[in-house]
Amino acid sequence: MENIVEMRNIRKEFPGIVANDNVSIELRKGEVHALLGENGAGKSTLMSILFGLYQPEQGEIFIRGKKVRITDPNVANELGIGMVHQHFKLVHNFTVTQNIILGRESKRFGFVVDEKSASRRIRALSERYALNVNPDAKIEDISVGMQQRVEILKMLYRDAEALIFDEPTSVLTPQEIHELMKIMRNLIDEGKSIILITHKLREIKEIADRCTVLRRGRVIGTVDVASTTEARMAEMMVGREVSFKVDKKPAVPGDVVLKIEGLNVLSARKVLGLTDFSLEVRAGEIVGVAGVDGNGQSELVEAVTGMRSVESGTIRLRGRDITKQGVRERIREGIAHIPEDRHKHGLVLDYTVQENMILETYDQKPFSNHGLLDFPEIRKYAECIVEAFDVRAGEGVDSLARSLSGGNQQKAIVGREIELDPDLLVAVQPTRGLDVGAIEYIHKRLVEQRDSGKAVLLVSLELDEILNLSDRIVVVSHGALIGDVQADETDENEVGLMMTGIRKGESA
């Protein structure tokens, strides 16, 4: 079978780290080839080399059997290579068409940008590949899943034959993931070839033909997906057996830590995002919040953490009314928050790792004394978190946060929040973008928090995670509490029905 892409003996170094160590991979025509590995294994770096974002220290690249040198993404586009990045490259106040033609504007009479003909072509491509994208919509007005489709259209508009998807499902709802899989199959049926960077084994089994596994920058092997178990691929990825089941004893709930009564919260669109919502979370339990994305979870989290004011209702922490308190006061009261968006609310990307580890505590001892920062203490504290949570950074705690892989950024945030020793840990999508080994580790740490008497409020779009990790599950739909069930007395089907708005005991 013809190879569309072949990368041979690629080596790429960054300060303090070898990201790719003699890596070889090939993409056959008409296949989905998965690239699997832990956070920081070198997957995105390898594909960034193929797309011309990085230059390797050594190695060769062949496109359809011809040796090439890809110096930048424009060269990659000319060679028929396209890439959808984990964090989309879109201008939010531009339309879909303007984003797709950016840098490739077709002109009439040499100087006028011809948006109309571009829009017609985009609409035709959208219909051909069943993408259902409106070329005239503004990016800021469409969902994250639809923005991803715009990125796919951007590749198709440039006639890409080899399509790279970098962690494409990390920001999607389960429904959007299902739709993306259908889109990928359409692309393959139309003769495209796909490289899928991921660490989600279920998705690899569903869509991929072959899988190359990387560990610490080296190729561990390439396997046929149909004949290889998820457990075997996980073991190749992390170098040991991985448990897919959360090992935890039955919860022994104590006193009420968080008590929410009659909460009404406006959404960003100034309509009620949370309606007459009441909830209790006790010490020593994990309460999971399940629901389709956009059904009030964000409003709930932001109200509890102080990021959004409430219209009415009360929030109490260990009996104290904190409804009117700000974010800093709530942190002091004992609330820690693993945010959904690690770039927007979790990190200052141009700060070092050690600076990010004290964002909430920089003005407290031992990190500050009479207004002066104590850098040796800050370094010692940050190094402890980095070691305990296996945060891989080329220059250690001196690395800029933006230089870390997405998964390592997430592990740093989780470590920082747990080290605050909170009474209430609000964990939103805590394992988004993490590999199976890191997920197993984070789940253990969350259970440890519970077992040490902390209250944990878990918000996740991963139903498996909610069912596995929670002691009690509450379901939100259209901003209202639909159900409150014990995790060991329910199943995926029942929770799924409640997520659609059908209360427990009601018929569909």
C-alpha cells in the first residue's frame, strides 16, 4: 500500500529534553494512523515537525516517496498536509469564511478579496463532507465543536490529503465526539489519510487502523488496532499495567461542607443558567455533576468559586455564608478549584512553573515576608509539586508554563490545588487531556482527598469518570437539578436519560 507520509529517524531537542529520539512513522493512503503516548511523549512535537512548525536536528521526511524539506506550514500546505491543532487557530470576530481564506485570499482584478466565491466553495465542501457549517457565521457565535469543523474545512479548502488531528476530542462533548468520528469516516471514504494524536484508547479502537506508541520520545512499537487490546496499548504507553477501574472503599460522609440553597445564576448571555438549584456536599464524599455541556455546570462552578455573582440563593461553606465573598476570600476559606480551561483560568502561560505554583499564595508565608518574595522557598515548594505529580518540564520549575505539554500543564494545576489542602476541592474536567497513566494517578489523588475528610465536587463531561469516581451523582439539565442518585445504584443508561431532562422514574 502506498505511503503518503514517511518520517525516518527524526530527532528533536529542546533545552533539557529530547522530545523525539530517532522516531520513524509512516502513513498509508486511506488509513487512520493513531499516535499514542503519555503527556510529553513527543507526539505533538513530531507532528509539528511534519507541519513545518519545528525543524528537526536530524532525520528525513518523504511525501509520496519524494524526499522533502518542510520549512514552514505554507510548505506543508503545498505538499497536501493539514493540521487541526489542540488549541484552535481562529480569529473570533471574523466569519467562518474570513478565517478559512486568511492568508489564501482569492482576488478579483488583483486587489479585491473575493469572499463570495470563497464562501460558495466552503459551502460546497461543507455539504460534501457533511460538516453543516455556515460560512457566514462568526466564530464567536458558534460552539467549540463547530469551530473544530471550521479548522477541518480550512484543511480541505487547501486541498490537504494528509490530515493531522492533535487531541481533537479534548474539548468536545460526547455528542460532538460521535459526530467527529462520522466526519473522519467520511474523510477516509473520500480518499484522505489521517494521523490522530490521542491518548484515548476507546477512540483509537473505534476509528484507527494502526497505532504507533511513543514513550519518552521513543517509538515503542506499531500495532494493528483491531487485533490489539486496550490494556496492551495502555501498557505499551506507560510501561506498566494500568487499572481502568477506580479502586476506592465505600464513602463515609461526614458534616456538610458545601450547602447551596435556591441558587439562581445568570449565564454569560444574561439568561438564567442555573435555576433554583440546591445541593449539599459532605466531608468524605465525591459528588459528581453530570450533564450535557452548557446545561448550567459552568454557572454552578463559577458561583461556588466566586467567579460569577448570583441573582439569589445562598452558598455556605462549613456553615459560613460566602455568597458575597470574592475569589481570594474563598480560597482563604478553604476552596480549591481545578478549572475547566487551563489556559484561561488555570495558568499564566508566560510565567514560570514555580511562579504559577504560588499564584494564590504568593502573599503568604513562607513565600512572602514583609512584601518581599522568598524565592528559595518558592522553588522548594514548586519542586515538591513537580516531583509529586510527575510534571515533565525541560527546564524544571524555571520552564515557562506555555512550554509544557497540555497534559503536564494540567498535572501542575491539579498538584497546586491539592497542595492548598482545601476543605472543598472543585474539580472541573480534572483529567481532560491526560493519558491513562496520569488519569489513574489523578483519580487516586482525588480519592485520597475524599478519604482524608475533604469534600470533592467533580464536574466532568466524561460519563465514565463520573460513574467511576463519584459516590453520589447529581444531574443537571437546562440549569435545573434533575436527579440525585447513589453512584453504585445507577448506571450509564439511567444517568444518560436524566441528562436529556427525564427525571428518575419518568418514562421516556
